[in-house]
Amino acid sequence: GLRIHEYLYFQVLSPGDIRYIFTATPAKDFGGVFNTRYEQIHLVPADPPEACGELNNGVFIQDQIALVERGGCSFLSKTRVIQEHGGRAVIIADNAYDNDSFYIEMIQDSSRRTADIPALFLLGRDGYMIRRSLEQHGLPWAVISIPVNVTSIPTYEMQQPPWTFW
């Protein structure tokens, strides 16, 4: 498993215009870890995006990974909503769409609840660009590979988002 402040990487395989490797950070003190590598799994934007209650597209999140937007409720509440809909993990993107460098530390709320699925934080610019691409292509989800071991990829082959500084 990953430790606090370590990065986890995932690659968007489709749509092709955002076929990049993205960096995320795991929640600090709640959620599970990735014990399985998913070669091709759907990244489904939650509807509504903040995922603070019942989802309109919960059936599509079953056995997939949800893309959720920060705001409206705690990180743990969002993670529990996705878990209750059968999601394998949740990626929570910052709601500051211009955030391309500052990672938020996701911590437990004061409710003493727990969550078992992995919860990751994604930069706002990255989340925005993924959602925008899906909207432009009229797609209900992206196909991703997660986690990706970037140490096995030669530097010249690393396809990072052009808007992000590494």
C-alpha cells in the first residue's frame, strides 16, 4: 500500500485527447489502498458532481471508479457515498479549476465513520480537463489504468498533461 504524502499515478487510456498520466494523492487517514491494478476500468463522473447524497448515475459507478468534485460535504462523506454505490475507489478533484499544483490533504471528518475504498485527491485543473474532454466527446466515462508504476516508464515516454508542471 501507499503511505501518506506519496503519489499515486493513473493513466487515461480513452478519450485519446487526454491520454496522459495523472498524479493523485491518497487520503491521509481514511480509505483503503489499491491491492489490485486495474488495466482498464471506467472513471465515471458522479452526477451530481459533488456526490454528497443519492447519485443519478449510481448504477454506472458499480464496480468502477468515480470522479467526484470537492465541495458540499466532507471528503469522507463523498467516499462513503461512492462506496455505498459499489464503487471500487473515488478520485476527488479540487473545485478550484485553476489549481494545477497544490494538493489538499484529505483528512477524516469528526463523524468517526470509516470508508474501505481508496480515496484520492486530484488537482482541479486535471479534473476539469478530464470532465471537459468527456463532455466534448459526449462520453459517460473515461477508461483508465490505475495505479501506474511510473518508475518503469522511460522519462521520454511519460505522457504528462501539458498544463501541469512536474
